[in-house]
Amino acid sequence: MMNIAVAQSGGPTCAINASLVGVFREALKVPDIDAVFGSVNGIEGIINNHLVDMKSLIKSTEDMELLKQTPSTVLGSCRYKLPDRQDDDSVYRKIANTLIQRQIGAFFYIGGNDSMDTVNKLSEYFREISLDVKIIGIPKTIDNDLCITDHTPGFGSAAKYVAVTMHEIIRDSSVYSMPSVTVAEIMGRHAGWLTASSAVLHALGESAPHLIYVPECKFSLEKFLKDVRQEMAKHKAVIVAVSEGIEVPDGVQSGVVDNFGHKYLSGIGKYLEESVRSEIGCKVRSIELNVMQRCSSHLCSRTDIDEAEAIGSAGVRCALNGDTGKVMVFRRVKNQPYTIVIETADAGEIANKEKFLPTEFVNKEGNNISDKALDYFLPLIHGEPDIVIDKGIPKHFTIQESVLK
Amino acid sequence: MMNIAVAQSGGPTCAINASLVGVFREALKVPDIDAVFGSVNGIEGIINNHLVDMKSLIKSTEDMELLKQTPSTVLGSCRYKLPDRQDDDSVYRKIANTLIQRQIGAFFYIGGNDSMDTVNKLSEYFREISLDVKIIGIPKTIDNDLCITDHTPGFGSAAKYVAVTMHEIIRDSSVYSMPSVTVAEIMGRHAGWLTASSAVLHALGESAPHLIYVPECKFSLEKFLKDVRQEMAKHKAVIVAVSEGIEVPDGVQSGVVDNFGHKYLSGIGKYLEESVRSEIGCKVRSIELNVMQRCSSHLCSRTDIDEAEAIGSAGVRCALNGDTGKVMVFRRVKNQPYTIVIETADAGEIANKEKFLPTEFVNKEGNNISDKALDYFLPLIHGEPDIVIDKGIPKHFTIQESVLK
């Protein structure tokens, strides 16, 4: 008999609780697993011995289904990055203490880049001190910027939100007779995956977004204004999708002062809006898709949620097979019909690395996404789960604040 | 035999196309009605004799169902307010010319306050020149600020978007261990209906939104900061819903300069965010729900969409009964089960007036919504339509740009 622990880390997504359900549901099937501990606020819960008994919290299949349709991290999250052991091993010792004291034989860490670094460091540490605790990383991030894996859980739902919302914004932008420009600012500080996913609308016959800017391409304000003018000659309402992370003059993103002497508190969207207003002079607005793109579970991708649960379950089987220091990854076998398999990669190969849009996904001009990318994106946003509704609002599964304190 | 015309006006909503379908579908049932003309860009289409033949555009029941799930105005919109006839009657004559030339016996104007003013003025003009064209207003606005009617088509879907999204934002805000404040800025320049609708989450057992500010209550920054501090003592993550229209110091809303010497391009949310940051110093962010709250058809209320179609149909029956200068309105008969009837009101009683939140809907402190309001709001957000999906994205019905040119 052994206990296991699971934690959630990094920024919220719509799929991170589904991966928790995957771990939990798989653990229930294993007679050798006794308690399933939830670590509160990511690895901080292990460090501080702040664990909750998941079996007493998730009591039914209905609870699991509700948790799958609940965005964000039910166990809380953290932005904690483990120090190097040479610098400070006190945290490592605290972690080992909790795991030993709680008789935890396997720990599953659902998170992004930083969490995979934690998986890597801890697995090396456990090996050195001969502590037999398996540690497995379950990837998640709306940024889709993890290496090796075809895509990350959480990305498909965020991409679906972006596509559906941009589609609706196109309709909203086309009502008046005067020419206009609409700039939508989409998350992605270094990689343009999420912004690029708005191009799936082209597969529905939409000409918009007419311009798509990603951090992978060098950005020039002059070229941007030229692009906008060109599109305005073709379309009454020009729609622009832009990654929050494109490179702009110093001070714009940090909230200091831009070319126009304005203070930009809201980032790149406002900056481009003001640039169009002052240089072109037409009706223009900017829209920040903000946290809605990562937490709009009512609009999640069924593919994403199902995969997120499956990869959590696969993590448990992997640990039971004796693996450790691994991250679960997706390999895409084919697109017709869309087929993936779940495999493992060494955490060290994934930690602290970023995956960028392939060059062939971007058009030659560097201002839109090529149709070649659509086969990649479309399967990831496919399908809608049946959502349980209460009083017109999707129900959430939550744990009382007092239990998590 | 006669023709009819229909136009859409004002800001987009999720329900305005459903009302168009209501007019169209009802007209198809009437053997005496020949052509159904769509006026492009609201009344401007009538003024400029720019009409399209709806029967050649909407060809099937499937088209109608797609149109019902398409946000915004398929025929375009306008912000045109008719001048007073004493000042300039040339526009009136142009309108009469088009109606006579096209043999239009009834005109249906779907819109908000300004559109009802147009209905009123035109009906008086037609009476004076003895032109037998019935003119009927079909209300719509997410602001819900029209008099006499219990509520307006478009409001229920916007309220559902606000409630569902705020629910998800609550989850997104609760992940980290440090205290935080999240300010959500919601549409409503004069009336707080939409912001107040976020209180339906209290009926689901959520304590958030912990603070709700509407334009009907006098706003004080000092009191706001005191409120936030009080809520922070009770909750780790404080959630604030605020109407874009609350009264703040001169210059803040207009984008000049505020107390802190910052330029606020994004309105009240950013202003309150900066105020909390500088005065309280905790983690804080603001989120503008932006146009998504008026165009997110994927999340519309079935009640709203069904009612929007029904009130459009009722408008046609009303005109055929010989009425003119009327606006169709809802009267709520009871809440258990929710029952409304459609009646008429004189356009003059609705035009240029605003309906505000009743005093008893706001709590004594003026910083939240009373539970008494929930019976009013909850039925309006009830139900989800079956949405037709293509490639993971709700389909839209659109008219080619070239046809509308």
C-alpha cells in the first residue's frame, strides 16, 4: 500500500482540473493506492505539509464531472520555482520529509515549464538520496509552448475560446457603414500559438482575421500601418489578432511612455489602437481577450478536456510501471481521423525550454497564418462537452476556502 | 398585397437577429405580404433606398436557425437620429418616397431608445401626410433601460454572459495564496442592469461578486477603498463588478488625466485598479468584459432568443391589426413559472426615456445588489439553445459584403 499526491501549478486553464480527475479516477482503480493527497497551492503544499484528502472531497462520479467543467485549479496554484540544490537544499529536505511522513510513493505535478523543472530537479534529488518516490509531470498551459509534446492540455480550450470569440467580434465589427479597425490582443508572451489559432476562422470561409501578428516574427509599427492600410482598401472592417508578446518599442509593454507620450497600462492592443488612430485616423478599437481566454470552461474543447483527463490517468499508470522524472506527452499519429498516443519524455528535455510556431505556419509577409497550420489546430478545438447547468449557469466544483487554508 | 420592410439599429446584441427572424417568419405566413425588404444600416437604408430582398437571402428554416445564433445585426446598423421635422423635413420626404416607391405597407424597426424615437416621429409624420404605412418598434438593447417593458430582448443573453464569465473569473482569481482584488468593468453608461445581473451568482452560493457598483448609486473613491479593505478582511480574492458609467472625477472617463496623473484610456476598471494598487498596495487587476458581453451568441439565453423572435412576430401581427406608432413590450405575469405576455405601448412613451434599477434592487450600503433582484434576473438567463457547430465553432448566417454595398 502507498499514498499518492497531486498538485497543480502555474496559470489557470480550463483543462487542469480534468487532469486532476484523470489522476484521481485512475488511482481509485488501483487497490495498492490508499490515500490520494491534494497539495494546496502547488509544490508549496508539499513543502509546508499542507495536503488535503481528495477522497473525502471528491465523493462521486458527479463530483468528477463537475470538476472537469470547472476552470482554474481547484487545489490552488503557485509560481514557485525550486532553487538549485547547491544554493539551498532546505526546501528539498522539507519536500522529502512530507513525502516520507505521508507515505507518498508517487507525486504528480500538473503544470507548465517551471513545474517540469521541479519534476526534473526532484527526481534527480530522490535518486541521489535513494528515496523511492516516483515523480511524473502532467503538462498544461494555454501557451502550447512545451517541447516534444504535440500540444499541451489547456491549449485546445483556449484556442476554441479565441476562435469562437474572434468570430463573434468579426460580426460585432461589421455593423456600421464607416470603415473601422479592430485589434484583439491575445495571450502569448513568447510563442504565438494561441494568437495563430484564430486563423481557424479562415477554414470557415472568413477572410478575417485579416492580419495576425505573432512574437516569432519581427514586428515593425511602420509595416503594421502599411498592412492595415492595404487591408482597409479591401475590407470595410479590418480585424487584427496580435500576441501580447510582439516586440514593440521600449516602455510600451512596461507601462512607461510610448512614441505618442501616452502611458500604456494595457499593453500592445491599446498601443496599436492609438497608433492607428493617430496615423490613419479611422474608427478603431482594441479588445483584450484577457483571462477569459484561459478560464472560459463553458466554451471548452471536448477533445482538450478528454485528453487532459487521459494524460492524467496515463501518468498514474506510468508511475506504477516504475517510471520517474518523466513528463507525459502527446504524439500525433494522424489527422484523418485525428489520432494521438500518450508517451513519456524525460523532464530534463522539456523543462525550461520553449516551443515556437514552425516557420511554415506563418505566411511570407509575417502578418498572417498559413493554411498549412489549420490541420494542426482544427482537431484540437473539436467537440463540446455536455455541461451541467444550474440556474442558467455552468456549475463548478469547489472546495471550501476554510479547507484550503 | 403589400410589401414590408425591416431594419436593425443601435449597438449589436445576441438577440437582434432573432427578432428579424420573428418578423420574417411571421410575414411568410401572411398571404397578403409579398416582398420582405431588409433595410441596410438601419433607417439609412430606407432614406437611401438601399433595400435587399430578404426572401432571396433567407432561403430555409436552417438559414433562420443560423441567423438566430448569429450575433450583431445581419443587415448592418446605424446610430442615426431623425432630425426634428420643423428643422429639416427632407429626410422625412426621402423616407416616404422609398416606402411609396417600394409599396411598403409596414415598417418594423428593431432598436433601442433612439430607434423608438424614430418610430414615434415617423408615425406622426405618416399620420399628417395620410400615408398608410404602419410603423412598429421592436425593442432591443443589452442595457435593459427601456421604459414600460419588463425587460428588453438582448439583455438576457448579455446578463447570462456576465454571470457565466464572472463565475469563471472568480475561479481564475482564487488560485494563488496571496490576497488579491479583481475589478470587472461591465457595460451600462447610465443604468446598472447588466452589472447588477452579476449578482445572480449569489443564488448559486457564491459570495462573489463581493462588491457591485452601479451608476444609480453615488460613487466615492474613498468609500470604495474602504469597502475593498473590509472585503479583504473576509476573502482572499475580492471580486468587484463595476458599471462603466459610475460617476468618477472629471477626466477619468474622457481619457484626460486622473488623480494619479495617469492617462486612462480604458475607463473605470483601470482607474479603480490603479487606485487599489496605489492606496492598498495588494495584487490587483482589472478586466473589461468589452464587446464580448453583447456579441457572445455561443452563450446566449434561450429565453432571450425565443422571446426576441416572439416579439418580432408579434410586431407583424400588431401592424396587420392596424396599429402604428407602437412599441412591442413584455409584461411579466409571474415568476413561478416564469410567464410573460407581449403587449404594445405608444412609442412616444418609450422614446428618449431611460429606466433605472429600482431602489430595492440595491443594498443599503449602495455597494451590492439585494437578493430581491434575483427573482427578476434569473428567468431571463434561463436555458441554452442547441447551437449548430462547424469545425468546433458556432456557425453564423451572413450576407455577402457585396450584397450590402
